Amino acid sequence: FEFVRGNNVTLALQSTQVVPFIDKLGDELSTALNHVKVELVREHEGAQDVIFQIDRDRIMRVIENLVNNSRDALVNAEVPEAKVWLQTKVVNNQIKVRIADNGPGIPEELSKKLFKPFATAGKANGTGLGLTIVKNLITAHDGEVQVDFEPAEGGAAFELTLPLQSSELDQQTSVA
């Protein structure tokens, strides 16, 4: 329950290359998405050879949760040509991981309480704790979660912003 409360979350941080980590996770997620006819689109911008300090298991759970929420929305709404985007981008010494879909979007009644415990709508098996856990784990990594209720893709988009290691930034800057 430390994930739900958000206090004293202990992280097992490891230096991790962004693109291989995201691509391996994308491979695992694609299999399940393909079974329900949802395409996973991966896009990386400026994230090659970039390293961040993360608790791999926890960040994997965060991304899985967001992708699974997209999948559920797409399947429940029976969206034709359903897609989930998994994107990475380096901006201002941070890595942004964006999960977006072309589903029905987030119901308006949920938008104000999205990250509060037990906020759920239309999910048969949902506890309403997933996004609370997402926010708390990203905050524990000194990161942020932002929501775009009207993304270009049409559904909803969640953007995770995580810091890059300062020593890595110095090395990358000096090489460039």
C-alpha cells in the first residue's frame, strides 16, 4: 500500500538506457495488444543512448498500467483501427514518456478526480487505484505526470516526465 499512499516509497534505482528499456517493454505489451486487435506504435525522438535512473519494475508497472487503460478503453468502445502510442523524447534534460490512444477519451466526470484513490468509470475489474499508484511512483522518481484530454490522436494521453542523470547529461553534452 506504500504505492497508494505515496509516502516512503523505496526505489531500487538502476541506470537504464531509455530506448532498449521501452522497446523491450513494448515487445511484451504488443503481444497482448495484438490479441485484442490494438496496434502499438513506438516512436523515439532524441532518446538514443540516453540513460535514466529508475526502479525498472516500478516504471514497467506504471507504463503497463497506462497502456492497459488505453487498451481497455479501445476494446470497450470497439474502436476500429485501435492504436496505442508509446513515445519517448528528450526535452530540457528530462525524458518524456508519452502513452496516447485513439479511443473515446476520459469521461468528463473522471477528469477532476483522475489521480484520487478509487476513481474509476466503466471498468468491470478496476479498483480505481491504478492512476494513484502511477502518480505516486512517478513522484517518487522526482518526476511528473500530465494528462492531455484532447490529444492529436483523439483519445487520451499521459506524459511521464523523468529526470536524466546529471553525470550522463554532462557526458552527452561534451560529446555533442
